[in-house]
Amino acid sequence: MTTNLAAELATLDAVAQAELVRRDEVSPVELVEAAIERIERVDPVLNAVVTPMFDRARAAVRSGASGPLAGVPYLLEVNAPLYEERRRHGGLALERIACWTERHAWRSADAVLPVSRALADIVAAAGVPDERLHVIPNAINAARFAELPARDAAKERLGLSGKLVLGFAGFVRSWHGLDGVVDLLAGPDGAVRHLLVVGDGPARRDIETRALDLGIAERVTVTGVVERDRIPGLLAAFDIALQPAATSYASPLKLFEYMACGCAIVAPAQPNVRELLNDGHNALLFAPGDLPAMARAVDRLARDTALRERLAAAARATLRDRRLTWRENARRVMTIAAELRATRARGIQTDAAPLR
């Protein structure tokens, strides 16, 4: 797919895109690939966005009338329970309408694609039948991680040769507890350890202040915001990769990238994380919120090279064996859509869940 075609498709709404498919000017696969390219280029967290056009499109499909969307299955990816998120964190007006709209979107879909089983349970509790739920976790663009530098080379580029690198990627907040990880850089063992934070955030000052207070500022690097294409090369320098906390229903993108880079991972032992990682097999897990336990896991890995290498190899193998790539996800989506179209062609109609 050309960059120009992907950019052109990005300017079209769902009705216009469906019309291109109907006229055989664009294939469904190209639509999916264009969406993947936009996601990877901009890298937002995907969310279900409901607009008036949504209901018109759905009505066209349900009516069986002729038109660009006639017979086209409606598949909805869900990355978060948006109503609950916005209600909890503020900024939500017309709460009852927002709640109804989100549930209407979920229940009206022919197939709902939550990114975790934990999120699927939330959607199911809203009245979506289990047979319409298909969990498709986040993934990676395999091409971006196909030619990673060797770990020693990645460290050398950063001036970290000979260091044991503890790494974090993303927007760092105080509840990540990375200022506590700085403590592991102090003392006699800390001289060979280095904390590399790829990203920025409100807790940056806490991290840097803690390092200054301990007299070890030279053992901490915070890159600030970096271009997306640089991230794989930076993550390749991580010996130990940190996921200090995660939303209970998320499919954390950083975990997939850590796995692709062959890092030894430390993460919280919560259900959505355990959908991907198993303690002692491809990661070390700690009780969620127990930052001292996280520090102990990091310290254990820092002292045990063989364990780091075993966990890192298993993490990379998990990514490979489960085929956790965006392209494979696209194939799964197209398979679900094809099955829905075949069912509809046989005259079998599955009604949407009733609204409450």
C-alpha cells in the first residue's frame, strides 16, 4: 500500500470507505492495512468513538436495503470502557446519554473485539453475548523490530557500554514508583546499573531529584519525548524492562515491545497482564501496587544473568508463537468478518442484544 493511498483513506468516513470497497477500488485488506498504518504512525490508544453516522450505517446494514453498507458486518474494536474512564477522571457531560451510547455501540455490533479478556468481561456484563466477543490483544509491527541492534551495540550508542540497563518506556507518572527504582542504583552494586527512561511525564522531576539527592545523577537518563521510529533501538538497550503498573483492562503496548526486544520483564501480577505473561516463565510478576516487591524483583534479575536471559528468550518466543503482530490481527479481523458475511448469506441473522 502506498503512503498516498493510506493518507487518502484516512480522510474518508466509514460510508465512503465502504463505497470504495463496493466499487472494487480498494480491497477490505487494504482498508485494514491503512488503519494499521495510521495507528502505528500516530500511536494513539484506540477507542470506540460513537457518532450519528454510526447509527445511520448500522441501520443501513440491518435494513438489508441496497447501499454501500448493505450486507457489510459491523465489527467494533474496544480498547477501554470509555464512559467509566471519563466518569472517573472527569470531563464527562450528559453521563446517562454517554453510558447508553457506549452500551448501544457494544450491543449493536455483529462482533466486538476487546483487547483483553478482562475488558471482554466488562463488555459482556453490559449485555453482549459471549459468542459475539473476540479478544484480540494489541501487538507489534514486526518490521519495526526485525533488525534490532545487538544489546551491546544499542548501549554503546547511548554511552552505556558495560552497564546493566533498567528500562521504562512511556509517560511516567508518580504511581509508577520509578523514583524507588533509583534507590537500586545506589550502593556498591549500583555502580554498574543505569536507569533509562524512554519518554517523559510529570514524575520525571521526582526521578531526577531522587538521583541528585543520592549523588548518582549520572546513573539515570530520561530521554524526553522521542520519535516513534527511534523507540525499538532504544528499547534494545534494556536488560530489564519495567511495567510498574497497568490499567486493569488494558493490553499494554509497551509489554509487546519489551517482548520483541528480548527484555527480561518485571510487571504486576494482575489478570490482564497474566493473559500475556506467566511468573517465572517469561517474566517476573509482583503483587499489583507493591512497589517494594517490584524493586525486589528488579534486584533479583540484576543479580542473575541466566534468569534474565531465560525470561527474555521465553518472552520473545511467546510473541512469536502467539503471532502477536498487527498483520496477524488484521487477518483475524478479516476472518471474523468473512464468517459473519457467510452466515448472513445463508440467511441466518443474529439480532443485536436488547437495549436496557
